[in-house]
Amino acid sequence: MSLFTLCSATGAPGVTTTALALGWVWPLVHPDRRNLVVDADVSGSGILPGYTQAGVPAGGGVLALAAARRVGTAEEIVEHAVALDPDARRFVLTGLSATTQARPLGPVWQSLADAAPSLGAASTDVLVDLGRLGHRYEPTPLIEQADTVVVVLGSTLASVTAAVEAVRALRGSRGPSQTAALLVSDGGPYSAREIAAELEVDRLPVIETDRWAARALTEAATTGWRFDRSPLLRAAREAAAHLRDTVATLRTGALS
């Protein structure tokens, strides 16, 4: 396992919350692995405002890597990130406060993509919050070099229609086995089975809408037993296991 890129075809289906939830449960599903969530949404961070209000310093992150003019080793990348737990198994590399900061970051995205294998070798898997596809300054290397690109969508007609086109385009450029989808659902109007059929996927993990737990994640709030047992975290565990199985299948096929 190494690099997973989460994105959407329409605005705000829950990519940031999903990335953070997966990052939180990752060491629980994969006990021997650390996780780094990279905030690569060039339209502006959905993570940074909440984290700075929670007392996390604004220094470091993607902009610090850009200022250093080199990404460096796997451990040096992690040093620019914020540790979310005392055991330092969950990290967030914070992103941009405004779109205007995105223009010169092409080399940083390429370097992060190139560094993913060394991070993987250092027992650190990377989850990228890319935001919406199609931005002028899109971090293309984090799509092209990802082990799996995951299109996150909602259950509305507009979200499903856009996701079908996005999945089709990604499959055309990356191949069907390297493209996945994940549904953020509040119970309707379309079922996961109906949407999976439209997307032509065998399995469509579902992340339950859970506003309380989502707020705790995006604001780096104090967590406890209620958070760990929340519908969001339970669904995220199943989705993380699905991503693990997807990459394992890919690599087994590559070796056969």
C-alpha cells in the first residue's frame, strides 16, 4: 500500500471528511502502518481553518515544503506534518488557505507523488484530499501516480451523473482496476446498489453522513469512545479495508 487519491466530480460531497476519517481509522485497520493525509485541494483547504482554530500551528504543511525547494526523505515529509495522536501514527500535511497559492506548487505535487514509494517503505501510507477534479492548477501527478484513485460522490442525481463521467475518464487513462468509488450517503434518493450499477463497480463502500463526528475530525476536536463508535468511523473502517483489498488484488495481479 502507498498512495490513495480521493477526489470528486462535483462540489462538496465530503472528500475532506472522508479522507480524514480514513486517515484516523487506518492504523486500526492496518496496525503495522502509519497514515499521512495530504491536503492537496488547490481551491482552498477544508482542513486548515478548523485545525488552526483548534490550536494547531499554521506553519509547516505543503507551503513549507515549497519554501524548502525540496521534499526530502520520507521522514522529512512527515516532519512537516501535524501528528494527530500521541503515538504519532496519524498525520496531516496541511494545505492552502487560498487558490492564489496553488500556481507555483506543481513541482511539490510531483515530488510528493515520487516520494510515495519511500513513504510506503517507511510504513507510511498516503491519503490525498484532492478536492474537485478539473481545477486549473490540479495536482495531476497525485492522480497519475496513485495506486488507486477514489471518486467520492453523493447520492443526488447531479453527483451520480458527474461521477459516472469522472470514473469513465479515469478508467480510460488509468485502467479500471486502479479506479474506485466511495459513496457518502444520507439515505437517498438512490441506493448504493443502484449507484454501483451506474458506476459499473462490483462494490461501493458507503460512508454514513455523521455531522457530529465529521465536525470533530475537521476541527481536530477531542475524541473519545463516542467518536470511535460513531457511524462515520465504523463505515470508514470498512472502506479502509476495501482499499487495502483493492491494492492487494492489484499487486497480486501484477506479479502473476
